Amino acid sequence: MAGLEIQCDCYCLRQATRRVTQLFDRALAPLNLRSTQYSLLSDIGRLGPISLIPLAEAIVMDRATLGHNLRPLEARGFVKVVVGQDRRSREVSLTKPGRDVLAKGARLWRDAQQAFEDAIGRDESARLRAALLRVATADFGED
């Protein structure tokens, strides 16, 4: 693909995301976790216990996809999903095994982050994160 200039932001973002996901998936392979699962555990650890709808909103994911992604983590005993206070909602939190695997993955995650920064550059990585955060929180007029 060298020399090919793509003028589609969506295409370029998805392609870059796939490449970075591969890097982090390889790093987390010893824990039998994918980067998406580790990120979700991290979000739950940071935000939880939390109801599913606010969690989905915080991580820019629809509720159905969140439920689909939680099931394997729940089956492995990393998260607990319980009925919320109003009986219609569900609340998710980390379990002790979830906190343990999150802690074990921290070094692996940092190693992948370092590999990314080694390839892209530390300053460029920081600028990229800032730009991507703006993209993730942008109002594209969809409401």
C-alpha cells in the first residue's frame, strides 16, 4: 500500500485501528485476552460499579455490543453483572479475578504502548491521542 494516498478518514482510522489492535492483542496473548477485552476491564475498573447504559455511552459503544463484549468476561469470572436498583437496569463491576488479570496485564499493556511510541514517536503519539480524543467526542450532528 506504499505510495497509495487514501482520502477517506473512516478508512484510514479503521486501518490504523486494526494495526494497533494487532500490536496490543499480541502483547495480551499470554493472558488469553484481546485488547478490546482488556480495555473494557480497564474502563469498568475506572468507572465501576456502573450501569450498562452509562458505561456504553462513556466508551462510545451501543448497549447491545457492550452486552456481547461483556458475556465472555462474565463467563471467565472477570466481571459481575447484577440487576440495578430500579430492576430494569444492569450494573457491572470487576471481580477479584478481574482486578487480578487487569493488574497482570498492566505491564504487557505498557510494553505494547512503548512499542507503539518507539515506532511513532512519543510526541507524535501524544498528539495523536489528543486528536483521537477530539474525534471520539466530536459532535458530527447525528442527533
